[in-house]
Amino acid sequence: MKFKKKYLLNDTQIGLLYKDQQFQKVLNTGTHEYWDWQNRLTLQSVNIATTLSDGVSKDILYLAEIHSSAFADHLQMWETGEHEIGLVYQQGILRDIKAPGQRGAYWKQKQAITIEKLDISEHFSLSEKLLRVLSGAREPLLNRAAATAIALSNVTEGHIGFLIVDGNTVSALQPGLHMWWKFNRVIEVKQFDLRLQNMEVNGQEILTKDRVSLRINLSAMWQITDAATVKRELADAKDYLYRELQLALRTIVSTQTLDELLADKNSLNQQVLAIVAEKAATYGITLKSVGARDIILPGEMKAILTQVVEAQKLAEANLIKRQEETQATRSLHNTAKVMEGNPVLLRLKELEVLEKITGKINTLNVYGGLDGVMNDLVRITDRTAKA
């Protein structure tokens, strides 16, 4: 029977020596020999070359709390308060994040480990330095810890955000990246687009004053100018504006006839704008413009309106034709009055007519000389003189 026991611990191990299953001491790396006459000694070897994510088992942590002096040179204990978080640094580099109300320990190694505690009971937004470190984290352990510990919001350009903590609005957020410790609180960020936006109000079936069914499509340009009021007063700004445009359009169309609407579509736009803009302004919304894109008639009404338009255009064409005929007659009458009593002008007109006639003749036989051409070929009789 061997009464002397020999224990060998390599560079990555320490030993926990037990006697009658009761902890006795921590054995360092190396060779250890003990006389054990009654076989009462046992040794538990522990691998201390662990990663930060492994930590120390609960059993060893319990022993360390009872026998603190025995483990003082081997373990680094840590504990976070109810409103504290722990930032775990290894050789000055952030490696892990510990939640509030936690405790644990790390085996002391050559790579120094430090734990920085932060009170997040009041100030729970991340510093600029931490924000840069965590937003660019690549190590899996730190990434997982950050995903659990941090609420993140990226307020895009042209927007404004509102930080809501436990249901209460805390502050407005300008464009940029924002992070908060989310332990012990519920964090929400609501963003609003402050840029000019377009809204389409499509397919509104409405009856006019003269009982004609129309379908009108509206287009509106709008912008949030007071996001705090919009957030406080409206559940959905876009839905509110859409409904108001619908109601205003129905109100105006129902008080006008089809002819009135078609005669001045811009008047419809201005009336809708005036009604809705005043209401929207009280809720932090500025309505920039309203335009009726389409006024669509039912099939039978469209056919009737086409016939009316055709008749109107035909009447206009006939009127223009009559006006041209009257103008031509008036011109002839004026020419005749000028020629009356002026033989020279009358003779010039005769020659003009003669030129037009001879221009259409291929062969012209002349008898009696030029005088016959001038006097006998064309004769214009003065009916007044005969009378």
C-alpha cells in the first residue's frame, strides 16, 4: 500500500486539495507530495487557461467566498450593484459587459483583467468613447454582450427622434447614432421625417350637387414642422392628413355642380388647401399644396360630355366660317366702292383678271392686234350705265 501521494500540476493547472472531502488548500503549478496513511486526501485539478466567457464554476465560486484568503492569490472576484454595469477590460481592451446585480470571478493570468463599474441609475447614455468602441466591435463575446446590454438607434438625416423611457418622452434626438444602457428600463425611439413628403389620395367616389358621380384623385405636398406636437397629439400623422383631405374633398364637391368643377379645377384645389391647411397647422403639419390629378366620369356621363364638347366645337367652327365669309364679302364690297368712279383702278382690275385667264390657256390666237386683245377679248359691262 502506498501511503505517499504525488500530484503533478502543469502550467495551466492549479489543484484543490481535499481531506475527507473538505477543502484544505489551493496547490500551485508544480509537483506536490503528501503522506496519506488512511487515503483521506483527494485532489481536484482545475484548468485556469480559460477564456473570459468561461469564467469560474459556481462550486469554485462558492468555495472562494468561504475560503477567501486561500483563493486571494488565484481568483479575481467581481460584483455589480443593482444599478451598476461592469466593463471587463483585458490588457486595456474592452472584452465583455456584465449586467447589474451579478457576481463572478476570473482566474488570475498573465494578461491582466480589470473591471470598471458604471452607475446607470440616472445617466444611462453611452459616452462618445464607448459608443465608438461598441459600434465597431468585432469579437463575438463583446458583440453578444453589447446586443444584450445596449439599445441603439440611428436617426437618419432629415429626421428627428424622440427618446421614450418607460413610456415617458425624455429628450429629442438629432441625426446620428445614439446608444443607451437598457438594463432596468424599457427604451424606445420614435422617429419623424421632417422632409417634404408627397401623399396620394386615390379613387374618391363623390356625388356632385347635380347628382353626378365622380372619382377624383388628389396629390398633396406636406411637411412636419413641429414634431413634438405631432408626437403628442397624433397617433399617425399621415393617416390623419389623408382623412382630412378626403373629408374636405367630399364637402367641396358636394356643393358644386359638374360644370362648376370642370370649369375651374384650380378653385377646387385652393378650397381643399384652405380647409385642410388650417386644421393640420394646429397639429404641427404644414400643407404646402394640393392638386386634383384626375377627375374621372362614369362611362355614360363621359359619352354625353364628349357629345357636348363635339357640338360646341362644331358650333365654334361654323361661327368662324361665317365670320370669314362675312369678312370676305365686306372686303369685296370695299373694293367695289373704291373702284366705283375710278376708271384707272377698274382697268387695272380687268388686266389682273385677264392675266389670270391667259395664264390657264395653252394657245392664244390674237386677231386685231393688241387693241383687240385689250378691248374685245374681255368686256366688262357697266350695268348701271345700261340702266
